Amino acid sequence: MKGVELEFHQLTLRYEWLKVVRPEAERRLLASLAEVGQQVPIVVVKQAADEQFVVIDGYKRVRALRRLGRDTVAAGCWSGEEVEALIATRLMQTAEPETALEQSWLLAELHERFGLSLEELARRFSHSVSWVSRRLALVHELPEAIQERVRRGEMGAHGAAKYLVPLARANREVCLQLVEAIGTTRLSSRDLGILYTAYQTGNWVTRQRLLEAPLVFLKSYKQAQAEPPFEPGPGDTLRTDLEVLSAAARRAQRRLHAGVLRNLPEKERQDLAHLLDQSQREVERLAEYFHQERGHAGPEHASGDSEAARAGA
């Protein structure tokens, strides 16, 4: 492998997306390069048509050297073909274990860009065709927006592959909604596992709470795990009933805002209007009785206490 000194404008960063950004590792590398300079060259392949070089390995070093304001980067120029360089450098890599998504991105690139068959990929990476097929499925099943967050280091690759892929497989929109609600918070694989399991096993109300405020749900879950088991009383079951009622009303309103009613035939709209009137009457009766009971509770308890006091005297 021939050693060369390259300026940054000569580098083609075609495969930067194949690797996850690991902020802690990049900080350590930056400190090392600032102290002792570049010790290990990056790996490049020269493009035949011009003086550009495709970076095969060493993207962390390129980013760090740029941050340090260096003008050039030491590189080893691979004499073989680009596809062979990609495979060989990945097989020789020992510094960091690859995540399933990183394996998937490389396999997808080799399969789609270079036309390597599943059988050839299985042979080159010493795995079964089934393993290659499962890895390629990750790329297609996990929404690209989530994959991009993983690449930037904003979300753990292991947790995304283990929990978000099966969630996206079952309901893509729910997966995207959950990740959007998580925002910029970087959750651990364990936390993603808690949310995934709670969604899979929870009832409708639990799922709505989780999707609307996953971080609040996660905090409440952890607090509940640390506290003694809670035995719900009559007030708790009534609270749950009212929360279900409120959540159902909000969900129906969102469907109306989405224009569901406008697209239905007249007969179905009439049936729904009748059902809404019936529901409204039930809620009004509930509210009336609730306020009656609330008004009676104070005087009755006060009377009972007074009678008990007189009996004690």
C-alpha cells in the first residue's frame, strides 16, 4: 500500500454514512491527534479519472484532523479495486466491534452499488445467506430518519436494531411517532427496551400515554419499579375509566380533523351522528351524577363525624 499525503479537497467521502459516529471515541482520538499527531494513515483508493481519492477507512481521523485545522492527512493508497478495499478493511478491523446496522449498511452498499449477490456476500463474510438477508432487511425496515439519527450518534445502534426495527415492522408510523416524541434525548438500549415492551404488552390507554410522552412514561415506570407494589382502590379505577373516556374523545377529534367524516357515505355519517348523540347523553348523565355525589360527600361525612363525636361523649 503506497503512502501519500493528501489535502482534504482531494478526498471523496463516499462511505462516511456506513459508520456510526461515537462521540466519546471521537473526543479521545481528537486529544491523541492533538498530542502526538497522526500515527495511522487512512485508507484510500485513487479514482482513475482525476486526482480524487475515495476514503475507505479513517473517517474519524479525517473529521478530527479537520477540527484541529490540519492541512493534510496521511493516507495509504490501496492498489486494488474499490470493492475489494471495502471488504478487506472491514474484515481486518479489530478496534471497534461493528453494530448490526453498520454491517447492514455495508452489505447494502456492496449488494446495490457493486452488484454482489447474497450468496457472494455470505461467502466473503463467512456467514449464511440467511444472515445476510436478515441484515439487509434491517436497512429496509428501519425508517431512514431513524437510521440517520443512529449515524449521527444521537441514538444507540444496538437499541435501534433490537427494539425499533421490530416496532417499525409492526407499525412504521408508531415507530416514527415514538422517536419524534423522544426528541434529542439519547436513550440507552435498556430504556428503549422498556418502552418497546410496555407498548407491546400495554392496553390502548398505556400505548397512548407512552406515545404522547415517552420520557414521562419512562420516568414514571422507573419510579414505580422502585416503589412497593401499588394496590388500586375504587378511586384509582374510576380515574382510569375517566382517563380512557378522555383519551377516546381526543383520538376521535384527531380523526375528525384529519377529514375522516367527509369521506364517508351519508348513511354511515348518520349512524355516527346518532352514536355521538348517545355518547353525549351518557357523558352528561355521568357528569350530573358525579357532581351530585361530590356535593353530597362533604355534608354526609361531616354529619357522620358529628354523630360519632356525640356518641363518644
